[in-house]
Amino acid sequence: MLKKPIIVGHRGFCGSYPENTLISFQKAIEIGVSAIEFDIHLTKDGIPVVSHDSKLGRCCDHQGSIYDLTLAELKTYDFGSWKGEQFAGTRIPTLYEMLDFVLDLKPDIFLACEIKDPNPKCATICYEELKKRGKLGECSFISFNASQLHHLHSLNQDLFLHGFRACDMSNFTEGSYSIMKRIGIYITKVVKEEVKQFNDMGIGIDSWGVDNAETLDKALDCGVVTLTSNHLNVTVPLMKQKGLM
């Protein structure tokens, strides 16, 4: 368990910058967070790239699926203009590019790696890369798919695995909670009694959607330990005012 709650930059600093891009991670680090969350899928040619959605369109100037496109094809697309003209030409980063970039800026950053791709190969690649870089002690692996967490557990029983409530996960089985060290609950669904129930099982609570004073106070009052935030320009100053950063 963490000694005090921390703010996690959700997809970097996605409230103000194009999510899951290098500038988003840079700005999250510059504002002072000690942890960032990011999402991974594999391209058609098996390269891990940082993106929340597998389908393009919301954050990109093209349609299609990451799974049907090579890295070379994806690198020609604009992943920034949707957030503002000043971000035009922003490219999708690979996992390797992202790690090179953020670890150069802040070597001790905590990495919350969400495996979005259902292919266990994606989880294995992320695990091996973070192991190679000596970051297994400063990272968590997140998935809504319990099968991915069990796969990771089979690779290394000491990993920090972050899942969700049974009702929010796919392929959840009896015993899935036993391998988790963190459970994610959206801030509007957080209830103090449930937080305590998980704490009694040795599981800490993460909450995302913590983006203003009201939700931050609720998370802290309920005992949430990692507060995942889009609007770091709001939540970081609030945490500093409370002496928590």
C-alpha cells in the first residue's frame, strides 16, 4: 500500500494535450506527477504502440484499426490536430519511443501500463520491455481482461497487477482478485465501504475521473490511493495545497 495518495497522469496530461503522445507525457512530468498511465495495442506487424482506442477516428485523421495497419502506415497519420491546430503532425509513439522519452525526462517515473490489446503477445512484449529496462519495481500492468492479468502472473508472480471489479472485467474467474494489488473504480462509483472491503483483501483502490475539487475530496475521503486525472492543472495544485505533493 502507498503511504500517501498520488496523482496519476491519465494518458499523460490528456485534458490539455493529445492523449498518449510524447508531448502529453512530457507535460504531465513537467507539472509534477510521479506516475503516468498509458495504453498499448499491437500493430499489424506486431509493434506495440501507445493508443487508448484500437479503432482510429476519435484521435486521428484517418479511419481504420490499429490491428490492420503497419507501424509505417500509422506513422503517416496525424494524432494531434483533433486537440488543436498547434498539435498538428503529432505522431503515434511506439512503446519503445515512449519509454526512451519519459525515462530520459524522469528515470524514476512510475509507469501504469494498460494492456488494451486482447492478444497475450502484447502483454508479454510489454512485460519483457519493462523488465529489460529495470522498471518492474516501478510499474503496474492494467487490464479489463482478467485473462491478460493471469497471463502476466504466469510470467512473474511478483508483478503489480491492476484489475477492476468482477462486474467490470471480462474473463473474470474465481481467484482473479488474489493476483491483484490494485482495483480501479470510476470516481462516481466509489463507495467508502467497498474501498475498505478491498483494502481488507490487501488491494488498494485507484479511481479515474478525478478532475476537480469535489471528486478529489471524495477520493481522498474514501481512501483511494491512486487518483487518475485528466486535468492535472486542476488536481496537482489541489494536492499541493493539501500537502500531498
